Amino acid sequence: MTLAQPIVPPTRTDPPVLTMRGMGKSFGAVQALAEVDLDIFAREVVAIVGDNGAGKSTLVKILAGVHPADRGTMEFEGRRVTVSSPTDSRDLGIATVFQDLALCDNLDVVSNLFLGREIGTLALNEIEMEKRSWTLLRQLSAKIPSVRIAVASLSGGQRQTVAIARSLLGDPKVVILDEPTAALGVAQTAEVLNLIERLRERGLGVVLISHNMADVMAVADRVVVLRLGRNNGEFPIGQVTQEDIVAAITGATDNVVTRRASGTRGHEDGS
Amino acid sequence: MSDPKAPAGPDASGADETVVGETVADETVADETVAEETAADETAADETVAEVVFEEESLDARSPMGAWRGFVSRTRTGDLGSLPVVIGVILIWGIFGILNPDFLSSSNLVNLALQCAAIGTIALGVVLVLLVAQIDLSIGSISGLAAAILAVSFTQWNWPLPVAIVAALAVGAIIGLFYSFLYTRFGVPSFVITLAGLLGILGLQLYVLGSLGSINIPFDSWIVRFAQQMFLPPWLSYLVAVVAGAGYGITAYLAAVRRKQAELEAVPAVEIVIRSILLFLLLGVAFWYLNTNRGVGLMFVVFMALVVILNYALTRTRWGRSVFAVGGSVEAARRAGIRVNRVFFSVFVLSTTLAALGGLLAAGRLAAANQSSGGGDTNLTAIAAAVIGGTSLFGGRGSAWSALLGIVVIQSIASGLTLLSLDSSIRYMVTGAVLLVAVIIDALSRRSRAIHGRA
């Protein structure tokens, strides 16, 4: 019922930035991730969807270096790598924005953006930091009223924007967004989706973890479905309907059939 | 005025009062406050420049009116900063000044300034601990232990004074090292660690003092002269005022120029000039008034310098930023790559060292160390000063200036009530009420910030 072979989308000719093969992770007796393959390409938004317990969070945490994987191999730009700590992940060029954003509410936007990598040690270069903050936020067309107000006074979408902007300061190649639109209103969700598109335009590989099918359909190029710790289908957006994805998530249909069906229908739907 | 050690040996409190009474004891308050306000103003001004100008609601902040409107807006939404304390100081001084004109006399203000230095230094350490949302209940005991070490090693063992001082400070630092080890390694709440420290270190203090119980430090020793009799020469005090005003103006102007070059909003030159002239006048007048009596106590100057240095470290260095980050959210700080344990380590060590330094200053002022050094209400006065000054008990909000503002409020009340011949029972009750008001203001402004989305 599940499928383990990687499915390289036919549209891609360039090699993936990041390749994961046969990733597995157990917590005691619980097998959170059985065997998962994932390719991340530059200039592409790949959505990872799945039911609760499908292994999305575990996969993200392996990528972010929070939990090292038990099994499987990772290649970053063709090199075999191991990620055993958050620092490893960051050094490789993988930036992760967790769902709780990890912002300091009492600090202003600039301080949050540069937290842990301030310019200047004994005399902070506020001017440079503020200038770069403005540049970065403008590049992302972010709607932040001022970079000198406390993060606490920003809306949910703005906070998400600040968190994403912060991840870009390290000049990453891959950005992982964990449920970026959960708990956001309609307008703010749109704001964040625009932002995700801008990340793609910047040439980044974006991994989007989401429960929200509408968001996934709106912004992703490719959907990877996980089910019970295994791959359960991979679909290019535009050749697939929301129902197909939901079916793959819930395991309602046989995966191979689904894939065949989506493959044939893809030509009619176009995109 | 001799508040912190009410139940001290007769010897001790006597000495304290003598010192205080020397010049009618009252003046300290006014002087200190002026100086403090100036200083606070300086920093506040500095920060306001940064904040107000860039705040969204004050896009017109380039004009002085805009700055004022930004200030009003922030205050309304609960971002009170030091405002309540400054108002409190003005009220307290006004009331005591009316009730007893001696209160605002220069001699009283000179003394008030001196009284603030010791516990103010301890409160400075408390500010640091509170900023990372921790507490240190043992600061009083540490200050007492430092005093005991100084007295015993200097007078009994005949160590040179500098060595004795360094030894006392080193013991303070080691205690902080131990606390941070316990906290970061075992995760024991600092409340409990320092509660144990409160008792254990008090025991250590009594052990060091031994059977003597009370040791006098010779009046002609440097530390006693420093704490009781050394004052800035008038010319030097005016030089300090000039340097402070000009220094502020020049740095602010250079920063504004660089901001303009970077195409960021900058404070207009007029405002900078006005600010630095105000700063100079405030300091100058305060120093002039104090100089009509004995002058600006050197111990107070040292305390002020510590406040300025710590303020710089907290607001302008990477370390300071990480202290605020840890106070705001430990997890966020950790994920941002800040070595959280190192921050806790530095904060605990600094705060216990400052407590030890405060104890040395107190011992110098008292010219003695005894079993009640650092006892009585030293602990709670220092913590209360930090909180009254506007440092939040909940972490991540506050400033070095709050130690200064808070201790001035507390010592002003003490001095004023003493002048009115009210005894310590009233003083404790009034100080308690003021502390309560300060905490209520903190809680209310937190709520208001939350309502206005500025939490």
C-alpha cells in the first residue's frame, strides 16, 4: 500500500539541493518514521502533508538537526552529509522556522532578526543592522510598520514574516516552514503565502509543512504525502485534485491507483 | 537613613548614624535624585531617540511635538518605562520638602546620595538577575560576608587593603559561579538555591567574624575615607557635567549623521542640542547645589559610573542583547544560538559580585562589619529598589537606571521620615506600600500592553 521508491518529478532536470533516502527514526518502541524519501529542489516549494502521526514533524526535526535520524542517508548538493545538531543543519544552509516562531516578544524587530548574530560584539552596530533589516523586509515586501517596535505588537502574519526573514539572514539554500499559516486569519495567510512565493523567486528550496489543503494547493509546486511514517504518494500540483491528496493522506485509495489516475488526469487538467 | 541595619549592634548603628548625622543627613535625597534623574534622563533620552523616532505611531517624530506624541501614545498603551518612578520621586520630594524644609537642604542631599550607593550597587545586581527572570535572595548575606571578609582580613590578618577587597569580591564571584552551576546543571529554581544561600552564607559570615561579632575598620583606612569623606572637587564635578553633556551631544550627533547617511530616520540636530544642554544644566545645577555643602560623594560617583557602564553593557553589547533575549524567552534565545547557560552564568556571577561590592561600600560607610551587616532589610530593600525602579519581576524588561531610581525612592522615604522624627515602624510600612504600588503598576502596565498588543 505504501511506496518507497523516489519519484523524481518529470519537470526537473537540475539535481536536487537536498536528497533524503530511507530516513527512519524511532522513539523507543514507537516508529515515528519508517522509511521516507524526499528530494528538495532549488526554486521550488514542496509541501509535505499527512495526517497526525504521519511523521511530518519528525522529518522536519531530522532536517533541522533537532533529532538525528536512526537510518537513511542525506545528500546536500551531491555531498553525503550527516546532520546531528541544529548547528550542522544551519551550517549546511538549512533554515527552519518552527511553528512557535521562537521570537523574543520583548525585543524589537531588528533585535529579533539579528538575535544570536548581532553585528558588533562590544558595540552593536545598530545602524547597519537596522539598514539590513529594512533591506531584507523590503525585498520580501513585508508589511512591517517599523523595525523598532517590539515583536509583541505585531500581528500573527507579521510575526511569521519576521521569523521567516530571520531565517534568511544566514543565506540558506533550503527553508523549512512548519505550519506557517496555522492560527492566521485570511488576509494574513495570503500575506504569508505571498512571502513563500518570494522565497521561491529568490531561488530557495522551500519545504512547507501544512495541514491546510487550500494553502498547499495555492502555493506548492509539488506535494509529498506521508502516511504512517512512509511515503504515500508524490504529486505535482496542477495534475492533482485536493481529493486525491486527501485520499493519499487518509490511505482511502490504493496508492498506485491514485498515482496512475492522477497521472492520466494531469494531462487534461493542465496547469 | 541608617535604615538597612536597624537591628545591628549598638556599635554599628551608632557609627552609621554618626556618619549620616554629620551633615544633617537629609540632603542626600535631593542631590541624588537630581543626579539620578539627569542620568536617567540621559539614558532615557538616548533610548527615546531610538524608540520614539522609529515608532510607527510617531512617523512625525522628527519634530519635538512628534516625539512628545509618541511618548504619550506609548504611555497610554502601558509602556510606562521609568515614568511612574520619576513622578514618584518628584511627589516624595515635594511632600517631604513641604513637611520639612531640611529635606531639600544640600547637606541632606549629600547624605542621601551617599546612602544610596551601597544598596544601590546591590540593587544593580538584582536588576540583572530579574532581567533573566530569576531572583537572588542571598544578596544581603553575600554583602554581609564580603564586609566580614574585608574587616577580618584587613584588621585581623593585616592583609593589604586592595588584597582584602579583591578577596571579598572574589568570594562573591565564586558564590555566583556556584549558583549558576547549580541552576544550569541541575535546574534547581534560583529562588530555592538563593534561599539556601541566604542561610548558608549568613552562617559563613558569622563564622568569619568568629567570636568577635563586630569588627571596626580603622577610620583612617582608605575604604572608610572613600565611603565617608571623599568628595569630587567642585572643578571636577563641573567638568563631569560638561563632559557628560558634550559627550552625549557629540555621540548622538555622530550617530544621527551616520543614520542619515544610511538613509534611516535620525534625530534632528536641534533636539540633540536641546537634550545635551538640558543634561549639562541638570548635572551642573545638581552638582553646584551639592557643592554648596560637602559636594558629590565619591562613592556615589562610583555607583553612578557602575550604572552607566551596566546600562551600556545591557543596551549596546551583544551580551546585553542576549540577557534581554533570555529574559524574554529562554527557548527562543537558545534556538537563536545564544549560549543560554553562559548568560545565566555571567548574570549570577555579576550580581553576586555587585552584592559583595555593595557590602564593601556599606562596611566602609559604617566603618565596621558585624553580625548584622547585610542583615535586616538589606536584602529586601535591594530587591524592592530594582522593582520600584521599573524592572519587571517577570523578566526581559528593565534597565540599569531602575536600580538608581528605585534606591533613591526608598532612601528618600527613609530620610524624609527620619527627618519627621517618625521611627522605623512607619518607614517599613510606607516602603512596603510603595513597593506594592510599584508592583501593581508593573502588573497593570503589563495588562495594558497586552490589551494594546505590546505585551
